[in-house]
Amino acid sequence: MVTVVVVINIFISLLLLFIAWQVWNIKQRIAWVADRLTAYEKCCDTWLSQAPVNLGISQQNLHNLRQSNQSLQLRIQLVRQIVSLLLLGQRYFPKGNPVVFRKTVTKTAKNSGNIYG
């Protein structure tokens, strides 16, 4: 009878030792995860602490780009207007048919002898 009790106690002890070993392994894993999360948090904190400065710099750069773009848009508009004027001139004054600007002679000027009249 004592042997049965000793065997049961040894079995219970071994079972509890296995459970303790599993709990210790789980504790180690949880500690590892906690260390990783702490490292990630520090990294994110460092990165996010610089965010306001980086956002300010980015906003200033964006403002400068918009001003440059506005200046370039004005230049593009001016070039388009010049090209439109050149095309308009080409339409009304083609190369093959030059237009000579001269004063027409009127009948009164013809009669008076003044041809520039």
C-alpha cells in the first residue's frame, strides 16, 4: 500500500514538474515578446518624436514647390499666348502670299495730282 502511495506521489510530482517546466517556458516566451515590444515602442517613439519637425520641413518644401509651380504656370501661360499670337499671325499672313501695306489711291487724290493722299 505504501508503494502505491509513493508511486502516485512520484507520478504527481513528475506531472507538477512538467507543468512547472511548461509555465517557465511560457514565461520565457512572454518575456521575449515583452522585450521585442519594448524595443519597437522605443523605435516608434524616436521616429514619432521627429515627426513634427519633419512635417514642418515638408510643409515648407511643399509651399516652395507651389510657389515655383505658380511661377512656371505663369510662364507657360505667357508662352501659350505667344504661340497663339504666332499661329494667328501665320493664319492671316501666310508665307507664300505676303501682304503689302500701302495706301489706296482715292479718286480725289488722283484728280488733285497727290498720289499719297
